[in-house]
Amino acid sequence: MFISQELRKKSIAEYLLYMWQIEDIIRAYGCSLSRIKHEYIDRFDYTEEQKEEMTDWYGNLITMMNTEGCREKGHLQINKIVIQQLSELSSTLLASPKFPFYNSEYYRVLPFIVELRKRGAKDEDEIETCFNALYGVMMLRLQKKPVSPDTEHAIKEITTFIGMLSDYYLQDKKGELELE
């Protein structure tokens, strides 16, 4: 919870990947708040008040996951909205002549997106495809599994592209992005 609050302020991309990881943590504990509290939250060096806040936060997320039908797979609506916002911003940036570097990076990444969509969910938005690739490689690295050089190259390009989009998102939220 505390990490998500900080990430949301500094990098929406890191925030989203973190929240997807939280969804997986909740699933790993069987969507059981008591297990999360005793086996996960209690391991942190937090005050009792902070632990209560974390427990409430996880409890709310579990409730949302149950209500939204994503106990087994999928993402919370709050996370889907972030993807949608990023996708809409990306479209706006691509349509504007004021962002040639973003446009250039998009076309550098597009072949990787096309290739990833051939292998995976074809109905995914391009931005979601990028995030799924980033998350997948993050999980491979956490499991200490090998990542091919071609995948490393693709992820490097996707990271740059999503990083640019994340920066523009924060500028937009602060009212500092002049789109027109």
C-alpha cells in the first residue's frame, strides 16, 4: 500500500506493474485476508497502525477481486482504467505532431507488439500488450529463469516506450502537458 502510493506519484508504469504483482500475491494466498495478514503483512517492520492500514487495503482489494470476478486471473477495474487512460493518452500523443520522439519510439516498438500479439491475446490493446510483456519478463527474472537475447532487446525497447508514456501521463495529470 505504501509502495503503491509512492509509485503512483512517480511512475504510473511501475505502479501498474506493482499492482499486478499485488493481485498475484493475493491469489497466491488464496484470497485469504487472514493468511495475508499473518503470513505476509506481519513480516514487515511496520507499526501496528501501519499493519492495520495494510490489512484494510488488502481486504478492500480482495473484496474488489471477488466482486469483479478476478480471483483466478485478470485485473481489477482500477488497473484496467489505468491501462485505458494510458492507451488514450498514447493515441493522443501519436495523433499530435508535437511529439515526434514518442512517435518514433512507438514505431520502433510496433514490430515487437505485433509479434507479441501473434503469440498471445490478439484482442489486447497495444499498451496492455507492452505491459504484459514487461510483467512476464519481470516474473521470469524473479524466478531466475533465462530470458533470450531477442526478448531482452524487445523488452529494452518496450521499457523505453512505456517509460516515455508514463512520463507524459504524469505531466498530463499535473496539467503540464500541452497536447495541442
